[in-house]
Amino acid sequence: MDLRFVSSLILVIDAGSLAAAARMGGITPSAVAQRIATLEALLGVSLLVRAGRVMQPTPECRRLLPGLRQLLRDEAALKGLLQADGLQGQLRLGAISTVISDHAKDLVAGLRRAAPQVELQLIPGASSALFAEFEAENLDAVLIVQPEFTLPKTMQFTPISRQQIGWLLPEVGGGAVPEGELPCILYSREAWGGVACWQALQEQESSPKVLAEMDALESIAMLVQDGLGRSVLPRWATLDRYAANARFVPIAGLYRELGLLSWSRDRGRPVLSLLLEILKGNGTQVAGADQRGR
């Protein structure tokens, strides 16, 4: 079985059309269709069916998909063994928005300098969504909030950053609403990092007045900056970029832990070791110890 044909099938299923798969694979739609037809003849079943404008896998194809995807992963692993230093090929890395804000520049520059043949795909998302994509093996590793649940032995979480949790408060001037009377802008209680922030807020105030709730820390910081409310947030490294005139007041003993989630089988994989070296080499161990108390 030609694994290029399998790759084309997976691209059609993931992209939803022959044309999109052709663009991603660098071939023509007719070539993609021919490859699918060859696979169907080889396997003796129909693999795709059109549903409106979208191509979807048939029930027979769905049964085959896990094995076909595994074939492609095995091929990639074998190619990796043949590479001298393991610093080549594609790296599909998921990351929450604040990690991207803090470290995207360092990651891109560090990989370009030390591993120019690594193709970095940086995919943003919430921790829960990135975990699901990682679990489905659509991502090689993810930079997320540490899960509260026990991970299976097939996965490993390597801490890279501990961020203080505290109040983000707007600067107040004469005639402004006292900060204690401002409504709260909640870091989403559905987000992994938002759970600790909500618990901290409840310990401080039994019935907080809520203005809004969102899983968008940068937007929350800007709303606080504009004096619309206050919030309990983790202090990520580039917080001041979004709330330069706000005050950050730490809550003693509360932190958000961030780290790299990868597969245990990839322990010692050169590109992931380099990734951790870049992240830990940029002062990420404890964020938030600002001498101005902000």
C-alpha cells in the first residue's frame, strides 16, 4: 500500500474536500481522486461519500481510519530514526494564548537558530481543546495549564512556569468608583486555569458582582485597564502589554502551573528537549515577581 495515497485520503477527510486536500498536498484534485480510487480498489470498499459540499468517510472507512492514521505515524517515526539529530520535520505544537504571547518569539527564533529544518506549526487554543487534539494525536505536544486529573502513563507533563494568581485592579483617580465596588470580570470557570481563579475569588468575596465571563485573558486585562471592572487572574509575563496602568496584587500562595504535555514514548526526543531548553532558558520558572507589585 502506497502511504502517499493514505495521506491523501486523510487530507480529504480532515479538510473536507478534494480541492483543499490537493492544495495541502501540493498535487491536483484529479490526482487526489485517482489515489482514493486506487485505495478503494485495493481495499475493496468505498472510502468517501459526498454530504452536500463536504466529503465524509463511509462507515467502512471510519473503521479503517485509526489503523490508517497509525500507519502514517509509524512512517513518520521511522523517518525520524533515519535523521541524524532528530531535528528535522514538522512539529505540531499547541499552546494557550498567553504562552504564545510570552514565548512565540523565543520559540520561533530558537528553533530557527538551533534547528532550521524543523517546521513549527503553532496552534492556539484553550487547554481543554488542546488536550483533546493531543489525545487524538493531531498535535505532537501542547503547552497548557497543568491538568487537575491524573494523566495516563502514556503521557508526561513537564512544568515550565509557575504564575502568581492575584487581583488585577485599575488605577483609580479622584471621583472614580472605589475598586472594591467595581464588578468582577471572570476568567471562565470552564477553563482549566479559571477554576483556581474562581475559587480564589469566592474565598475573598462570597457573592461577587459579575460583569462578564470569558476565556480571553488579554481581553479581560484590557477591560480592567479601561476601568470597567476588576479580575482575579494569573500573572503571565506580558500582562503589562495589555494592562500597563493596572495594578497586580498577588494572593499569597496561589499559582497557575503551565507545562509541556507530551507522549511518554517521546521522552528524549531531540526537538522536544530543545523546546524545553528554549522555554526554561527565558526566565519562565516563576512569573509575576514584579518589584513594582503590579
